[in-house]
Amino acid sequence: MPEGHTLHRLAHDLDDAFAGTAPRASSPQGRFEDGAALLDGRAWRGASAWGKHLFVAFDGDLVLHVHLGLYGKFHVHAGDYAATGAPDPVGQVRLRLLTADRLAELRGATACEVLTPAEAEAIQARLGPDPLRPLDELNDPERAWHRVHRSRTAIGPLIMDQAVLAGVGNVYRSEVLFRHRLDPAKPGSALREDRWRAVWDDLVRLMPIGVATGRILTVEEDVVAAEAALAAGEPVPVPDPLVPYVYKRTGEACFVCGSRVRTAVVAGRNLFWCGRCQRR
Ligand SMILES: [Zn+2]
């Protein structure tokens, strides 16, 4: 499933493509015909993400809400569509947005609906704070801490609970717990506040690199190199192959201590950790 950085990146790409336009909206597949009819020809007011949710505001107090789920894809293409017309849709295109030179197609999403601003805010209010959004009254990291320290649930599932923290998925979860040497089985209520704050601050540091590159960089030297490149306005070097600390490295040696990386299913997804570095 895409993690929060993918949705923030998508929001930037959609704004680049459609800001200042009033795209034609349609649903070639037919499942979003009524919604597309509502949006068709309306002025684009701006896209934003909150965790794994995408919101696009249109003129007339309409908000498109999309959740990609496991298989959803929202692709943006460039072309001279004024001259050639839009190409025939390939596969199940739920929503198509079209201007003279941009085409965006949504396929396979778990949610695609038109909401009022109040309905969109209600969804955002149910989500935990998002490390990629500017802080304000709603996006307040204190809310995450309150949920965490009152919970007996282990930090492994807690940190991926979108009502606790919005945007963290399976890769960032495993990696940030390793970076802080946190045992994923430790209950939230047993976590010290300073350690939780360090995790939040680290996500605030790591996730914008994901937005800039589309890749999840978590190994400290890669992160430092990425930060230097971003500060200098240069392209971010992405190691090839990109090897994280523990994610999908089951049975391989931990880079820090040499013991084997372990895995278990936690909150429905494989969690990876080092049993020695991340001891309770
Ligand atoms: Zn280790």
C-alpha cells in the first residue's frame, strides 16, 4: 500500500498539472459517473493529502476524496490532447480528468467520492496527525502522543494505526522503530514521552525525502546525503539497490549488530526488526 509520502507527492503532481484549469471529468468505467458529472468543468482549487487520503477542492464547495488502498493508481500524463483528443481508456478507469495538455486517470482505488468540505474535514478529524503537513490546531502531534501513551497496544501496530499517526505505512514503521531501537512489542503506555517525540521528529525529517524522491530512504548516511542534496537544490542521490535497515531483510544480518533480522505479522502486515538492537 502506498505510504503518506506517495499521496503528498501525488497532490503536488496533480496541482502542477491542473492548477488554474477547469478539467473535464468523466468516468469511462461508469462507477463514478454521478461524481464525475458533479466535478466536470469546475475550477481546480487545490490538492492536498492527509496521510494516505487525497483531497482535491473544486469550485462550488466540492471536494474529491480518494483513497488508493492496496491497488489504486492515479497517473498523470502530458500530451497535446487539444489536437489528438484523449486516448481510449485502458482498463478500468474510475475517474478521468482532462485538459488541453494533461490527462489524469484513477484506477483501482478503494475510495473515490465527492464530499462537502465539512464531510472532508470529518474524515481528517478522525485521522492522526500527519508528519508531512504543517502543524496547526488539527494537525497536532500531541494528539498522537495522547493516543499512544494511553494504549496498551504494542507500538508496532500503534504506529501504523492511521487514527494515531497518518501516513506511516509498513516500510516507515519497521524502519523508524529500528532507527530508535524500539521493540515493536513494547506497549504504547510503556513508552517514554521523549522517545515518542524523537520518533515523530524523525518522521518529520525522513518523510519529506520520500516526497522529493518517491523512494523511502531511512539509512542514516543515505538520509544525510539526501538532506545535503535537497539543501543545495540538487537531485537527491538514491542508492541502487536501495537497502533499508530491516524492511524485507528477514534472516539477513543486522547492519549494526550482525544478528538476524526477524519478521512477524503485526496489524495484518509483516513487521521486520532486529531482536538484539530492539530489545525491550
Ligand atoms: Zn541489530
